[in-house]
Amino acid sequence: MTLLWLWFLPVISGVILNLLSSTSQIKYWSLTLSVLIFTYTFSLWFLYDLNSFGFYALEHIEWFTYNNFSLSLTLGIDGVSLLFLILSTFLMPVCLLSSYKLTFYSNKFFCLVYFLLEFFLIGCFTNLNLLAFFLCFEAIVPLMFLIIGIFGSRLKKVKAARYFFIYTFFGSLLMLIGIMWLFTNYQTLSFRSLVWISIPYAEQKWIWLCFFTALTTKLPLIPFHLWLPQARVEAPVSGSVLLAGVLLKLGGYGFIRFVFPILPDGNNFFSPIMLTLSTISLFFAAMTTLRQTDFKRFIAYSSISRMAIVTFGLFSQNEIAFSGSIVLMLAHGFSSSGLFMVVSLLYNRHHTRSIKYYRGLTQTMPMFSILFFSFSLANLALPSTMNFTGEIMVLIGLFQSFPMLGLVANLSVVLSAAYSLFLFNRISFGIESVYLMTYSRDVSRVEFYSLLPLVGTNLFFGLNSSYITLIQPASLKNFL
């Protein structure tokens, strides 16, 4: 019952919060309960041998039975799904702490939505049933719609929420068709059964395309990215952290867990197309990043460019690059989340996201500048950061499998340094800006404590990469 308890802990936490009425109690207990859920999840790290192939803590639950028709849930984790579980539950208290001083944090509805979102995220990373994964995958969409549309910071938040809903929801309809096709023809939706079925080659290609639309929209690759900049810009700081830290990883996780092992021939057929889209996304997003004037949009486009490196690793058919893409997804969850949090601090103080109005913040906000510099170095993959470990593994694997493509992808090192250092230099150095009429107060104690775990975790795993680089998904035992 280990995973079942973990799955329903956010629901139990929501019930406890619903019984509270005091604002201070809601704040305290929401943060405390989120930390307890993370502690419970992290304890699973010490219970299993994550470097060996196989699923752990398997639990079988009869979901629905009618006459001879039955659906069952199978919960299980391997090393990779546990890493994403830890990332999700780690970022939840960070999200709540980053919003601790904001007025809407005292709103009980705000906290309940986040715990419900955590419930579905845990469901995505623990379910080995395709339909259950799809339902959790899609249930996140209306919750993020509420977070962006209600708690966003500007008048365009409703339009951004609508963009997010339309792109991600309708992109997943084809995925549902593919799941129903599998169930109709093979009478099972269990991953552990489907992985051993030899699906015909032509059928694999069509089913792969069905999954492609939903998962690539979440990643996202160009041209499926149009929802991302608006959603990231208009979401509250906690919503931007979840979008950057976890939701973008659901696409990559879906490919790793279900598409690669169940549809290997379809994946091999479409890999050149994915590598081409990754190349386009890498350069288009990087160039678009350099011309942005809104710093949240700036970071949003840089995330698209960084996630293109991830898809390079996933579809390179190289074990080193594949492992590097997993590391890079986790690292991006820390660095990109931190960048969104530090620039949101500026918006909360001065109520503008225009880069041209900021200059010389090292003079008035020295601690902010140090934290901003740390996340900028992580974003450009400086050695000793977790991002460097993932990116260098992807590039080495690409050079082994596709030397010319590896040479092209290596230009990402220059581009990431260009836009990361440009933003930091433009905001932090020079004469203090005359456009800021109020004094730029440095980071508060709560803001510092919410950012410090992201810096420390990225640096720790950058210097101790062996904890995660050897972990492989159990589902790919026979396909790597």
C-alpha cells in the first residue's frame, strides 16, 4: 500500500485544509503537509535498488468490472519515475513558500487546487495503466487553467489560460484514440502486458502519431509551443514554477514510459523527424529568446531551447544521451523554476516585466544578484551544475550516433551562454535605473529560503552526478 498511500496523501491533506478557517492555519498547514508528502516520497529512495532494472512497490487494484469487462490499476515505480516523483513533491512546498507573502495564499481554494494538482501528478508517475495515466495527464489541464485564469497577475491571464487549455486538451484527443485502439485490438491497457505484444509495424506508426500530438505539445517542440510563452508570462509565480519544473517533463516521461517500449518500430521510423524538430526548436527558440523584451517571456523561450536538447537525447538511440536527457530534465526543473522565481520577485516590487526598465540591481539587491547569477550559470550549463552533466552526456551520445548532428547541437552551448548572460548583465550591472521610482528591496528571508533549495540541489547533484546518471527506466530493459 506504499504507493496508494502516497497517491492519496494530497487528498488527505486537502481534507485537513478544508476543516481549517484561520488564514494563518491555512498557510502553516499547507506548507507543513506539502513538506511531509515530499519527505514520504524521498524516503522511497532508500527502500529500493534503483540502479537495477525492474519495477518496485507494485500494487494491483481492481478499478472497474462489468460482466466480462474489467479495468484494473497497476501502480509501480522504477528509478526514473521515482526521480520525477521526488521532483514534483519537492517543488510543491517551494511553490507554496514562494507565494507565502502574496495575498491569494490565504485563499483556501488556492491551496486545495495545488494539492489536487499534486494528486494527479503523482498518479501520472506511478500508474502503469495507459488509461489511468491519460486521465491524470488530462486532469492537470483544467487545474492549471484555474491557476492561470484566477491567480494570474495581469488582464491577459484569461486569454493565456484559454490558450493553454485549447492546445493541450485538444492535442490529447488523438492520444485517447490511440489508447482506445490498443484496448479494442489487444483487450488490455496494462503496460506490463502491452510491452510484450508484437504490434504490427504499420499499426505502430499510426498509434505513435496519436501519442506524438499530446506528448510533444507538453514538451513542447516548435510548432506546438504557442501556448507556452503566454501561459508562463500570465501564470502566478507558483504556476510558472510548476509549468517549468514538472509539466514540461510529462511529455518526455510519457515517451520514456509508454511510447519507446510499446511502439519501438514506430519510434525508430519517426526518430529523424523528431531530431529535425529538435534542431529547429533549438535555434528558433534561442534566437527568439534574444529578441524578447519581457523577462518572463525571455525565460519561457529559453526553456523551449533547453528542452530541445532533451529531445535530442531521447531520440538519439544512444544510451549515454538517453541518460543525459533524464538528468537534464531534472536539472531544468531546478534552474528554470529558480529563474522564474527570481524575476517574479522583481515584478512583485515594481509591477513591470520590461527588461529595459531594470539596471544596476547589484547596488541595491546584492543577494538577489547572487541568486540570479547562480541560476543563470546553471541555465547555461556551467561545469559543476546538474545542467552541465545532462547536457554533456547528451552531446557525447549525439557525437557517437550522429556526428554532424552532434556538431550542430553543440552550438547550443554558445547560444545558451549568450541569452543567459545577456539577461543577467542587462538587469544587474550598470548605473542604477532612473525608471524605478521605488527602492529595490533585497530578497526577504522567506524568498531566500524558497530559492536556496533549488540552488543547493542543483549544485549537489552537479558535483555528485553518479546518484542519478546510472539510473535507467525498467521499461527500456530490452530496447536500449
